[in-house]
Amino acid sequence: MLKITTVWLVLLGFGFGLAQAQEADTSKSADTTQVQVPPAPYEMPPVVVTATRTTHLFSEAQGNVSLVTQEEIKNSKPATVKDMLVGVETGNLGSYGGFGALENFGLRGAQSGQTLILLDGRPVADPQLGELDLNALAAANVERIEVVRGGASALWGPNAVGGVVNLITKSGQGDKVYSKLGAENGSYGKAVRAFEIGGPLWRRLDFYVTGEGRLSKGYRVNSDYDGKNLSGKLGYRLAKDWRMEASGQRYFADLGVPGSTYSYFPSTSARESDRRAEGDVKLTGAFAPEAELRLTGYGRQIRYSYIDTNSYAPVVSGGRTEVAGGEAQQSLRWRDMHLLTLGVRAQTSRAVGNSIGTHSVNEGGGFLEDEVDLLPFGILKFVPSVGVHHNSAYGTRVLPGGSLKLLHFYYSWQTAFRAPSLNDLYWSDPWMPGNPNLAPEEAISWELGYRMGVWRWFQVKGNYFRRGVRDLILWAQNANGVYTPSNIGRTRTSGFELSGEMKTGIGLSAKANWSGISARDITNGATLTLPYQPARSGTGYLEYQKEFWLYPKGRAQTGGKKGKIMVGARLSGEYVGSRYEKSDNTVSLPKYGLGSFLLTLRVVDLTGYYGVDNFGKVKYESRRGYPMPGKTYRAGIGVELWD
């Protein structure tokens, strides 16, 4: 806590000092610094920040980037972050049951621990487990999601082997207060209650607060779930181009853990309790155009407990993980054609538990990136980068990378690595001990792709990629009959991704993707398919949204949204090919296809919707031994106030 407090004081002192120095100038121009909202018929194209850690229009982003937009989130009525990620190309969702059960996410044939999940640019995975349960993130707090495919450890550090998923949260920087109340009920006792409120608070101060409560009686015996999320953000505009933000999130969950139906002892009494508290403070500003500074300090604490009193061997496990870190980043335009970005980061992680003991890991590093405009108007751009990362457990790694973009074509070559989790290093079970001598998994990847589109009308993308991983960490039985992890694995993954989207002026829109992946274990000359990696997968939706007016003269007479009606219909589908459950490829899961539809009616500020998921009543498993629900129903209502 001392480290987090120090970061707070440094940022606050710098920020308020800057505000005092520029108070006179900004007070004279306070009105001109407000964001000017364009007329309703015009919509600004989106921007992304994850691909190069600098702000660019989505259409100009370097490399393979996709976006789950605010509009898509609003129209699909997701109850969880998992629902938002269903349509991501080459995304692999690991679902261990119905609503509230463990959910993780991987990209491009990579495991969930090899895919970096960020919340506003800061890592959120549990370093003890090496991955994240998506239920810990509040869906009501997410504004949009940026997804970068391919290795990205040069810029983002460890675990960005398959790619990076950055969830951007909501902010109260609008010109008026906005609030929303929502409720949804569904099959198997599903109940979701949510609220959000935000906007200007006082002069330069703004805020945004969201809360969620999620309940389920469960699809199986002992699979009930009770989860709560609370998030808050406070922002202060220090000067024209300077802003400070402080945010915090809390997560509480109590759930049943029935285990696999294929285990010898599926449990009817195992219970799990999860608690998370995390937050950050940020200072952003620009000394000059394209000379942006970002300072971030963050911390989080994760507590867990697992109790099973009805198993063959009763289990009581618990502990906590604490993380504190920070980073600084500076961008600078140099000689017109160069945009240099330099950054440093540091983090310390500490785990305490009866299954791991007490262990700490310190890490840090830095990166340098140069966005070089070789030809004007973005016709030809070259972006080399290099990162350095040091970890007290396994030493130092140097990570070069680069990408080249010519008109609509791009080529990328990247290095990346996955850090061993604290469980991999220090697990203390005598029959399954960790290995403190583990090295990180190291990857080299490249891809060649094409992207073309016109914002708000259509976009098509296609690419081929290839990745090799060495020193893969595998838990295996040694000569003494003890299971322990070692760097003995090698994998080779290749594939293609195709996607397209279209929007028309008559309210009709569509989006679809199709992917093919060959993910192979080539350890010791083998050519086995990696577990849970389908050779083919795809998703898509067809949507219709139409607005009407209650009065013939429409908006001019009724003013604003008064008298407006919106009707919507959405048909979506998902296909997942067959997958192997075991690394020896002896057991497989069958392919499956799911269909869902959603009907929406909005009258002024009141919205109601009704949906059916898996309307084909398909019986399937995302992970073997964890059957998923069949046909399920959901219905909800929401009301917006003060908008």
C-alpha cells in the first residue's frame, strides 16, 4: 500500500501544480476547451489506442485490430463481458458451465494465459493463476473493446502471445448527466440488475459510477452464482490538454463448483468465494501537439477461498494475491515523419496461500517505438519497436518487433513471451510441486494481411498468420511419479482470418467472420493438435434497427428524443468445429452451431427486449465435462434518465 500511496502523491502533486501554473490561461478559454458535439446526423469515426499505444483513427491503425463498438454493445444487450467477446475473430471462449461459471478467453490458438487482458490499459489477470475469469469484469462499465491480434510483448510486456484485449471503460466527460437503470431475467433463475450514472459534477470535475448484481440458480446441481460488481471513476480537467482520473472496481462472488461430469467425484458441496479490489490513478496531457504524456499507477488485491466438505478427500484452500505497479509513457513528433514513443513500467506481485506459501516476484522494463511515415497521407508507414523486460524469477528478455503498412496491405513480425504463473513456480503440493527454475514461453510470429473499408458503410479484412512457441510450460509426470511443470514443449500455429461488415442507410447491418487454424504440438517431432483448438470457427449477425416518430412533423415539433420509437431485430449465429480434449488427441468434442435472436422496442427513454439463445436446443460442451444449457430465454427492461 505504501507504493500505491507514493504513486498517488506524486501524480496528484504534479497534476495540481500544473493546474495552478496554467489556471489563468485556462480560465479565459474555458468555454473553448469543451468538446464540441457534432450534429446528430454525423458520427465521428472511432479511435483506437492499443495497437501502437498512441491514438489513431481505427481505419488508420497499424496491424490487425478489431473493435467491439459502443453501438454493438448497446444493441446486443450483453449481460457479461463474455457475451461481448463472442463475435471476435479467432476468439476461443472457455466456458465451464452456465451463467456465472468460469469464463476465460484466448486468441489465435493461444491459451487464455497467453492472451493479455487489459482494463483501460492496465493488466487485470491474477498472477497466481496466470489468467482471468471474465466474470470479474462489469459489463455495464465497458464502453468499447479493442482487440489486437499477434504478438505484442514489445509494447505490453508478458503474456501477449496470441494478442491483447483492451476493455475501455465509460467516462463522465459529456456535457450533461446521464443515468440508466436496467433489469433482466432469464432461464434457470438468471437475474441481472444494473445501474449507471455519470456526467459533469462541478466545473472541471466529472464522474461515472456503475453497479451490477448477477444471480443464477444454476444449470446443474451446485452451480448457483451470486456476483456483484461496483465501479467508479472520477475525472478532473487540470488544463486545456491535461486530465487526471482515479478509478476503482470491486467484485464479490459466491458460487457453487460442481466439477466435471467425467470426474470420479463430482461435487455437490464445493463452494468458492472470490473478492477483488483494484484501482488506478492516471495523468494524461500534451506539452505540444503529438507530444502526449501518460502516467499511471495501479494496484489490486484478489482474495479467494475454496471449500469442499463432501469429497473423497476434503479440501480447504484459500489465499490472496496483491499487485502494485505503474508506468510512464511519452510520445514526441520528430522531424515530421517520426512519432517516437518511449515508456517504462514496473510491477510487484505477492501471493499468500496455504497451497503456495508466500512468494513475491518483481518485474519491470521499457519500450521504444517509432512510427515512420515513409510516404505522406499514410500511404507507406513503417513501425519498428523494441522492448526489454526483466523479472526477478527468470531474468531479462529483449523483444524486437515491427510492422509495415502499404495502402491497404500490412505485414507484421513480432516477438512475445508468456511468464510462468506463480502457481507454476511455487505450487507447494508434494505430489504436484511447482518449478522455480522455469523460463518463460517464447514466441515469434508474423502475418500478412489486407484491410479496406469506408467508415459507417463497409469493411473487409483478411490475413494469414504463423506463430512458433518454444519452452512451452507443460505439467507432466517425472520419473518419480510426481507431476511438475517443465519447459519441454514446442508448438506451431498457422491460420487465416476473414471478416466483413456492412451498414446501410435503411437500418440494416451485418457482420461475419470465418477463421481456420492449425495449432500443433511439435514437441519431440510430434504433430498433435493442441487441446480445445477448433480447425474452423465463425460468428455473425444480421440486424435491423429502425426509428419512427409519434408525430408527423417529427423531431422539429417534438424536440430531441421526445416522441421517438425504435424497433430492432437481431439474428446471430456461432459455429465451433470439433476439438480435442486431451493433448494425446484420443478424446474429442463434436462440432456445434448455435443460433440466437433478440427483439428490441424503445419508446423515448424506455427500452424493452426479449431474446432466445440456442434456439436450436443444441447439446454441447465448450470444455469436456461441463455441459452448457440448451434453449434459454431472457427478457429485460431499461430506462434512461437525464440524457
